[in-house]
Amino acid sequence: MPKLTVHDAKGKKVGTYTIEPTDFAPRINKQLLHDAVVMYQANQRQGSHMTKTRSMVAGSSKKLYRQKGTGNARAGSRRSGTRTGGGHIHAINNRDYSYSLPRKALRLATRMAIASKIRDDQITLIDKLEFSEPKTREMVSVLGHLGCQGESLLIATAGYSPNVYKSARNIQRVAVSPAAELNALSVLSAHRLVITTEALDQLKTNSGANGAAKQE
């Protein structure tokens, strides 16, 4: 069975962790991953775009000049969409882009995303990640020892860790999330997943409880 190397904060090997992709999902369905990612991205859209129709544009609604006899093309009001400064003919209105997929499908997609990281050797395992106070310099040092600098990273912890979050929030392309809040988009958006052994234990246990070994 595949084994992941467990590192400490100094980058030294302190053990191994036996795991394989099938511990999370029996197979990786690219279509399900795609559907989940598109849903999460759609739910992040504000949908606050809007353009004015001719009824919203300031200006007189009076006909600019008589219909015939001027030698010009016929024209309505200056609010017309065919004139500069007029309203939009096919105006864009506020809308809600959000939608949802079945909860079981989203949970399975998250497990598949984690399984893909294991399969592609894009997981870095650390025994523990703790800071007595927020220190960006210490976080940069830890990531450097792990050989993860310069990559887009998702750091997963067992629970809420304010000091870890505050230590990483000013580092470009680095995000922090509790293991319970991981989803397919957050996992796949990062090139590498840096995770503590406790967090991986949680994910593995929850995956078994959710029936990862059987088709849903």
C-alpha cells in the first residue's frame, strides 16, 4: 500500500502514513468533479450586474422630429437603444446564479478530489502545525522546510486554528481550512494539499462513515 512520509515543522521525516486513494473513493469520476466545481464557482458569483433599459435612461420621451419631410431617417426618442446614450435593447438584470447538487454527490466529489491528490502525489503530510501566536515568518519557514514554497497551497487542519490562519493569510496563493470544511473546489484549486496527520485521520474516518467504499 502507498505510504506518505510524515514530516515535522523542520521538514525532517518522523514517520510514514499508509493510505491509498480507494480509502476515500473507489474511483474518480471527472464529470462529477467538474459538476461540483462549476456549482461552487456559480454560487460565488454576485449576479449584481445590470444595464439600463430605455425606461430607465434620463431624457425626454418626445419624438426627436416629425416622421416625414426632414430627409432624415425616422427616429423616436433619444432614449432609443439605437442612439448613443440610449438604453440597452437587451438589458442585463440582476440574477441569482446559485444552485445546488445533492449533498451525497458533493460529499463524494470532495472525497474524489482528495483521492486524486493522493493518486497524483500532491499531498504533504505534517505531524502537527501549531503556533503560539500569529507569525507569518514562521509559517514561511515551515513551508520552506517542507519544500512547498512557490506553489499554490491548501493547508488543512483538524479544527479551527486562528493562529495558523493568521500566519498564512498574507502569503500569496496559500489558503487554510479546517478538514471538515474542505470541498472539491478548494481541494482542486490548490496544486498541493498540506495536511496534518490528525486532519487526515478525521477525513479518513468520515469517509468510511459516509460509505466511501461503495458506489453512491
